[in-house]
Amino acid sequence: MIQENEFGKYLIIGAGPVGLAHAKALKEAGLAYDHVDASSAIGGNWFHGVYETAHIISPRKVMEYSDYPMPEDYPEFPSCHHLLKYYNDYTDHFGLRDKIELNKKVVFVQPVADSLWKAYFADGEIRTYTGVLVCNGHHWDKRLPAFEGHFSGEIIHSKDYRHPDQLRGKRIVVIGAGNSACDLASEAARVGKAAYLSIRSSAWFLPKLISGYPLSHFSKPWVPTFLQKFMLKIGLKLVVGDMTLYGLPKPDHEVFEKHPTIGTEALHYIKHGRLSPKKGILRLAGNKVIFTDKTEVEADMIVAATGFYLSYPFLPKELQRTQGAVAKVYGGSMLHDYKGLYLIGWEQARGGVGALAPRGAEVLCDMIKLQTKIGVPIGMILKESGYPLPETHLTGMFDVLKKLDRLQKSLPILLKKGQSLDREFPNFENKTIVTPATMNVEMEVF
């Protein structure tokens, strides 16, 4: 094993959209860092996790970084190929590529003496850092449902879908009501022998365009959320209508409480008889899928578009502070009892990552610099200052920007609070955690 100590240096895990934005911010802030990714190329989910025909559900102006516009010749809703090229161009434009180590997989991150962090890599290398920025994404740890009975066909997760040929000529049951589920169900309706969409509880289906403009065009920071909901629901009654008209259940939640489905293509195929809505799956029996209303269909493939777990398998269990899709951290990324560990990018804002990633990275760099001036964790300061833990991973883009502004403006107050807590907790050090006797280096790529 090679061991390298990097005091005063930070480790960024993940070279997807969030990791790249933080690499740029650390570089511009003059903070030394290493940047690693387990994949063979940059781009995160846009490299290893999307199907060939994928297009973003948010418009170009929302998805682009605020400090690096997308090319004007990109369409309103760019494809996954556009996005991957864009992130590569961003990487080269800001000179980030030379610092990125690809095929460099982290298998364990451990708090050690002097509040440092030891990182173990799959190739046997060990390095020690002042801090670790975790940007490993939340679209890789597949959530698969448990089924009663046996299915003689093929069962895949939506992340395993790459090309329409996987569906061509087959009888397909897609599980889910989210964007991926409806994309794949629409694809199955086009190329499959038969297509079914199994939904337990419906979603709000929002059109991508109204009067030729993306929905985000009508979202303004000065319009309160309750008024946005009210206006949107009126518009949906006119544009989409009642879900029961499509054979789907009414949404059992308010708009924005869960991720809406952006796009009405699946509804189009339902009305054209190419896609059949079904209830949740009760059990499987050979090539038959039996639903909770006791109807059944014959199928060759089940596609589970059932989402992902928020997962940090390389962290000790004591530091995996997750509750469902929510990371229980302060200020968007920090623990109250450990300093130097930042869990980033788990929030899912309506709209896109474009405006949030650069701004969030800038504010986090301010937090990192503040941490060097005080002994207690920034998370402890935020907790003692009345900042709450998050209750949901869903939020509005403008709400996040307001929180970031508040956090940055509070820096002088946080410094004073930190100095006070330093007197209360002198010589604070992270609690060390012993390395497991055996570490599984064959964990799935993140």
C-alpha cells in the first residue's frame, strides 16, 4: 500500500455536475484538492446512468451553470449527449481535467487523529486529507421492489436500460410514475409488442411547455410557493385534466410534495391505446404479472423505474446520517459532531442544478475557510444557532438560493458563535473510527 499525507488538502469524490462545480470553486478559492471518480470518464450519471434517447426535463437555461452558458445552438431541452459534451467542455474551459483521477474508486473514508480523514482506494493506495467533499450522486444505488412469486421473463432496473432495442417486440411492464418510468413506458409503447404502466399512487403530470415556453419561464423568485401551486393547479385542469380520464389514480399529495412527472407523452400513448395503465403488482406467476385489482397480463420484461437509495457505502455506519432520501446535515452538507466531511448534492431542487451548483460551491468554500479559523465543526455552530435539519430532499431552486445567501451573509456571526463554542469545547477533535477488519473493494461504482 502507498500512503500519502495531504495536510491542508481536500478530497472531492465524484466528477459529475456537482463535483465539477466544487472543483472549480476550490481551485478559484486557492484550496488544494485531489479529485477522483470511480468511472472511466467524467459526467457522473450523464456518463454511466442514462439511456441513449434521454433528454433533460428542465430547459437549457435552468440546467446550465450560471457561470458557463450552454451553446446557443443547443435545443430547449438538450439530450444526454449534449449534456455530456457540455460538462466536458466546462471541465476543459476551467482547466479542471488535469486534477481528475479516473478509475480511482474510494472504498472507505475514515476519521482519524487530529481531525483528519483517511481515504482508502480500491487500488490499495491510502491518503490522508484535511477534509472530504462527497459528491457521489444519488442515481446509482438502485432500489428494486420485492415481488411475491416467480417471473420467467427478465427484470431490470431503469438504470440498466440503454437502448430501445432492449424493448423491441417485447411485452413490457414498467413500474413507477416518475420521469424515467414514463419515458420508458412511452418507448415501450413505440417499439414494444405491448406496454403497461404499473402505478400504485399517481403523480402530477406537468407539461414541458405552456404557450411555447418551458414551465420554468413562469416561475419567478418573487412569487410565493403557495401562489405558484394555486396557479399551476388551475393550469393543469385546463391543459392536462383529471388523471382518472387516463385510467390513472388521482395524486394523493399536493403539487411539489413529491417529484412531479415533467411531460405528458405517456398520457398521449394511453389515449392512443399503445400504453395501458395498471394498478400495483400483487404477484408474479411465470410469464404473468398479476395486479392488485386481480387483472393480469403476459409479459416478457419488467422494468422497475423505482428510484434509488441515498447511499454513502464508503463511510462508516456512524456517519451515514440518512433518512430515506434526506441527508441529516446542517447548511446542506455538514454534520454537527464532525468537521471536514461535507455531504453535497443530495437535495433535489425543482428546476435544475445549473444555478445552484456554482453558488453552493462558492458558499461551501467560505464555510471551509471559516472552519480553518475555529475548532468546533461548522455544523455544530449552525445547530446551536438555530438552523434546522432538513425534513425533505425536495425544495425550490429559489428557496435554496435564499438559504445560501443567508448562510453567506451570516459568516461574521457564525465566526463569533464559533469562537464562543471553542471556549466551551476547547481542543475539539473528531472522534476516530476504527477501520473495519475487512473492506469490500468490489462495491458498485458510485
